[in-house]
Amino acid sequence: VCESCEFVDTFLKLYPDVAVILNVDADHLDYFGTLENVIKSFHKFAEKASRTVIYNGNDSNTRKAVEGITGKEMITFGNTPDCDYYAAQVQHVSGMETHFIAMHHDKPMGEIVLHVAGIHNVLNAMAAIAAADHAGVPFDAIQKGLCEFRGAGRRFEKVAQVGGITVVDDYAHHPAELTVTLNAAKEMGYRHVWAVFQPFTFSRTAMLLDDFAKALSIADTAVLTDIMGSREKNTYHIFTRNLAEKIPGCVWFPQDETEEPNDTRKYHNFDQVCDYICKHAQPGDLVITLGCGDVYKISRRLAKELPQG
């Protein structure tokens, strides 16, 4: 079992017996150019499976990607009865705990207890259930494995609880990921949800600017760092302020836009972000650092620098 990535079509170098497709989004557009090209690459990936394709039957882009695939077993998962495997009676119990009934062809398989938050993780669990059941894993072992799973690093990872403030770190760096993660956070009963986001790459920020703004507006307060350019130069002339101005109540720190922020320490402004959170977060709040760059360092700093209460 391995996780694959579509960036620069890396996943097309794999030759799986079973391909599992969780969802398809407009990402890595600096390489693909359009969502339609992303969908075409996922179609090629599905075609490479020698036996079975297990895919999200509730995701329209994924359904487009598998259209016309023949000669393989096609299995769907989701949260509606039209899927082969689906989650029913989903209940958010408390904190990170969610219960639901796993269904297969309208027959209950049994109850699943998850200790990772969000409806996206219910769908991830259904994908795992479908794949494991297809591979012949007994259901009691599936139940046990999912119940014992406490999340992966940088996936709603609890870093600390200091002075009544919970600090979590997450790898979300695309608007779709931010949306499901922040919706999950908002459902958990915290007094105030702080989204500390580090935009990653100028191309993604520029191309998906309005989508980022909509997703980050879910939080009670969004706090932005400078953009981490990574492999790119800022030929898009995009800056944090362009995103911040679209998010009500957003907190950001002006940068010298005459400087080139790419891959220098200048883009960080982590000191200002940490100072602001330490001064304004209160007991009962959730602070979640978001992004695939080095924003996780802020969560580690907050664990040390937040007032003890």
C-alpha cells in the first residue's frame, strides 16, 4: 500500500493492482494548467490499475475521471446509498470522536468509531473499509484498526494545550482541504477558531485566490504569513495582502513588496504571527496552523510561548 501524488504526473509511474481515488481537485495548475487536464491524468492513473478501481462516488470530478474505464472491477464509496460502500447515521460525538454505520450494498457491516475529526475523514475511512474488505480483511479487524487510528502527523495533529488554548497543526494547503479542515474545527465547540495559514507557491495562491479567501473565512479569525514561494519566482506579482483583503477580519503583516521573498528568511514574519496569537488567543480557543511549508514551526513555538494561564 502506498500513497501517490499527481504532481507532475508522478503517480503515472506506478502500476497498481488496485487504485483508490479519494477525490480530484483543481490543484497543481502550474503544471496541469486546467482542471480538465487533472481529470485526464487521474483517468490514466485509473486505467493503470490491473484489477480494481475504488473511487469516491460522491465526487463529480472523480466520476468524470473514471468514465469509460473498462475491464476492471469498479467499486464506489461515499456517504450516500447509491455508493457500494457508504457511511450511514454519522454522529459527531465529541471532540475528535465520530461514530457511523458502515454499509455495503444497503447491508450494515457494523459500527465504526473514529478518533479523527471531520466528514472528510469519514469518507477516508469508507475508502479504507472498501479497500480492506475487497482485500479480504475481516470486519472486526477493520473496526479495530480504525478505532485505534489517532491520525497522521500534520493531519489535525494536536501539538499542545497551553493555558486552555489548544494548538493543532495541519498540512491543508488547497482550498478544498482548508474547507473540510476548518468546517471540522468549527464543529468541535471551541470558543474561537484561529486559522494560521501559510500560502504555498505563488501560482496556487494567484490561481485560486477567491477559493482560498472563501475557505479561510470559515475560521473566526484568519492570520496569514507571507507566501512561501518554494520552487517558484513571484512572476505572478501576488502577495499576502491580495488574499488578506478578501477575508473579513483577516490579520496579516505588511511586507516590503520590493523585496523578492522567494526562499529567503524574509518571507517568514513568524515572530509577528506568534506574538499576535500569544497576545490575543484566550482559554477555550483552537489555534490551527495550516499549510504544506514550514508553518508547523509556528505551532511548536506557540506550544512554548503561549501564556500558561
